[in-house]
Amino acid sequence: MFPSFFTTDKASTDHFADLGDGDELLTMQNVHIAHGDKTLLSVNAITIPSHKLVAFIGPNGAGKSTLLHTILDQHTGSGLTTSGQITIQGRSMDEVLGAGHIAWVGQHERFELPLTVLDYALLGVTPNLAWYQRPKTAHVNRARHLLHDFELTSLLSARVQTLSGGEKQRLAIVRALMQDTSVLMFDEPTNHLDIRHQRFLLQYLHNLVRYERKSILVVLHDLTHAHRYTDEVVLLHGGEVIAQGAPDTVMTADQLSEMYHVDIKAHKTTDGLVFV
């Protein structure tokens, strides 16, 4: 259940060492995203801590994915009006993104290139290579380790277009992990995964925070998973941040029931709370 590669080559991570060393990772101030007269996101002020697995939860249309896309400045040419300021430890997002400090997996990754599974995983190292360089043996070995961890070893030579939805999702996650960044962001990464692979992934991300001090932001729909595996939860509704803090503090049955407009109960089990 635990990753096999938690000791990484120091030389490959030195240029990321100064990002995320403080207590505060990211701040958003007076951020407003709208489409015409419709407000999609309105955040007066929020601070995301470093070295935590932070989950964004809330009903459909709450603004979870919009918030991540806003951080990544993915609204260009989308017809949306945007305003506000987002910084990572005082740096502009343009600087941080341009330096390749953040790895990202969206909801709808594209698998159109005629690549094998191994080749696709190695795309994760291309931001750190010159145009004339090819992945080194160490990169290939690490890709093989990750593909083994995510049970894709038997598909190394398969074309990515032939994979199932769950296999593609796991491969996209491997590609992001290959970037070896200190910050990772995932928009609904458990999509298409069966329950075993969902639990493995979330435990895996939890261990990356614990053992490698990564900072991870993730959109989740499964409330039980959000409570069980994350360090902090941000609850959104109607494009606004309703609450932020430890799962036990934010994820009360009363508050969740109000936000989701359905009766939600939390049942205690030996493994923690289960929300139904």
C-alpha cells in the first residue's frame, strides 16, 4: 500500500526546495470570477497551508473546480471576467507556473498522442529537459517504479488510447508525479477509479505529504474520503468559501446537510466516520 520510491534523487528536486517551505502556501484575495452576470467564484480572502493534503468539497456548481482553474490561470479565452490576486509565498502565479513548480491533473485529460504507457509517463519530466534532451535512465527507472505502484506495469508497451478509463486516470496521475514538484493539484482524481484504487491513491497522496512534505490540493466528492485522508477541508457553496479547517471541524452532519440540501448522517466505524 505504501509507495516504493519515497527517497528521491536530491539533484532532481533542488530547484523546487524553496517553494512551500513556509507555513502558508497560497493566498487568494478579492478573487472574483464571473460569466456575464453570473458569479462563479467570489473569495474575499483565503490562505492554504503548506505541507498539507487539502480537499475542496461542496455540491455540484459550488466553485471547486473553478477555484483550482483560477489558481492555474486557465480561464484565458474562456469568456470569463476575472479579478483579484493569487500568490504562492509572495510570488506571482505566472512566475510559479512558468518555473514548473506545480503538477496538475484535470478531470478530462487528453490521450490523443500515439504514445505507449511508458512514453506518456515520461512526459512528466519534459518540463525539466531542454528540447534536445531525452529522459535519462534514472527517469525511466522512476517511471517504471510509479507504474508498478499504480498497477500499470503490464501495460508498459500498450498504446494509451487502448486503456480503460480507470487506467488512463492512474496514468495521468503517474505523469504528474513524474514532474517531481513540491505542489500537486488534482481535480476529482478518483473519477473512473474503483474503490480499491481510490483508497490506494488517497493513502498514497497522504503519504507524499507525510514523508516528502508535498503540498497537495484536491477536489473530492466522496465525503468519507475527504474526512478520512485529508488534513484540511475547504467547504464551498455558491462560489463562496463557507468554512475551512480540520475535517472534524468543518464536516459536521448539520453543516453538510445544509450545504448539500439533503439529510447527511455521519456514522462512527472502526476506520473513522462514514457519511451517508
